[in-house]
Amino acid sequence: MKIGIIGTGGVGGYFGARLASSGNQVTFIARGKHLEAIKKNGLLIKSIKGDITINPAVASDKLNDIADCELIIFGTKAYQIKDIAKVLAKCLNKNAMILPLQNGVLAIEELTQYFDRKQILGGLCMIFSRIESPGIINHMGLEPSITFGEIDKTNKERTLKLKTIFENAEIRCTLTDEIEVALWKKFMLICLSGFGAISNSGYGLVRETPETRQMLIDSLTEVGMIAKVKNIKLDIDIIDKSIAIVDTYPADSMSSLSRDVLSGKQSEIEYQNGTVVRLGKELGIDTPVNKFIYGFVKLLEKKYKNQSV
């Protein structure tokens, strides 16, 4: 399958390399020194599952170079989708599948502003990975996985084919008829990301400290209340299940949001706790813990951005 990976970072780089290593024709969209390194030395994945080297790797910074792909995987930050989609929509073939793996619950809504809804799949991933240096991705925790499905529960033939492609690439995957529910389950978890930025610590310390563990639970509860009002059918014991997942995270691991904030980069806070705060306001649901995380992370973004200048 011809596959275009938009954003060759911790997400796109890892999954794209897996797909390339199993024989798919993968083109990586990257930029700057990362792009230069990939063109010169290939793409190296340092992984707890075993290293992967794609050399030569087909890489570009031009969206026209993936216009004829059968599958487009968005591995960018959530706040980059709209600008990229606006350009990609002018050249992408009309039969291509589009699979966003962004954090949050807004990707499908934003993509449908530019593409036929039938082209879009719902998707999410679970992985701890990052760009270690130009041309090198470090996967350091969790068994990477992709959950995806049709947003209108229609064309199952193509998603069954895609599931086989993922499995052949040794990518753990789940094809679901309830992708909206799956997105909200992950959304609950990623809204805990800000705790690492605020405390400048990994998940271990946050979950082991009784007071902050309770705040984790409170944050999950707030998101769960919004999901209930929006008629998202989450499990009755979703809070317990979510905390159990957090307890499996490597103790020293930090979310991409935390790393971005602490390094002075733009974060996805608007697509995480910011979304919770906005939806809570619209629906008349108080979200004090998420308001605190959102406000404090916005403050830290300004602080560390100024320090990095």
C-alpha cells in the first residue's frame, strides 16, 4: 500500500517505520534537520521492541509528494491539522483514506471541513516515543497500538484490509465499531498530561502522591460527566479502568504535552484540558481540576517560551 506519513515524530515516525519495514511504500513528510537526516542516513527507530532502520527512506517536505497515496496518516500535533488539511485537500486523490492519530476529540470534525467525510477514519494511538535527535525516534514505553474504525460504520472492507496491513507490520491494532467511545476513553487519559508539566515530574510521583492521585481521579470524573451529557457510552467503571491504565505507565515517563511545555514549545493544551473547559462551560458542567490544569499550563507556556527566546 502507498502510505503518506504527515509528521515524522514519535507517532508518525514509529508507525511509519513499522509499515515501511513490512513492504509498504511509505513517504515521510518531515522538515528541517530531521528531514535532512532522514534523507542522508535513513530513519532509525530505537525501540524496546527492537530497533528498526529504514534506509533509504523516502522523505519530503512537500504534500504534493503524497497526493497519490492510498492512506494518509496524520501524526502531527492536533493544532496543526487544519492548516495542513487546507493545503492537502487541493492535491490529495479522492479515494485516499485519512487516518488521524491526534490527541483529543476534534480531529474528525476539523478534517471534515476539507475532505469528504467518507475518506476519514477515526483513530487514536497509545505510545511513549519522541524524536531523540534528527533522524532518530526513541520508543521507550508501552506496547504501541492503534485503534481505528469507520466513523459512519459503513465501508468495513477497507478497514479490514487496513487491519491486516497493520498486523503484518507488527503493529498491535484494534478495529472497532465504536470509535467515538474509544476516542473519549483516550481523551480522559490525555487530559491528565498537564500534571507532569505542572509538577515537572513523571507519572510515578503524581500517581503515588495521595493528593495528586485524587486530582487525577477528579479530572477523569469531570471528563466522564461531559461524555455522559454528550451521550458517549463509556463503561460504568471507566474511572477505575483509567486509573489502572495510568498505573501501568513507566514511572519516569512524561507526556508529549509536558515535554513541549517545559521546552518552551507550543503544546496541545487547547485540544486537551482547554476542550474540557470549553465543553463544560457550554454544557453547564463545572470542571475545577481541568480549569486549574488549563490555566497553570497556559502560564507555564508563557514562562518557558520566554526563557527559550
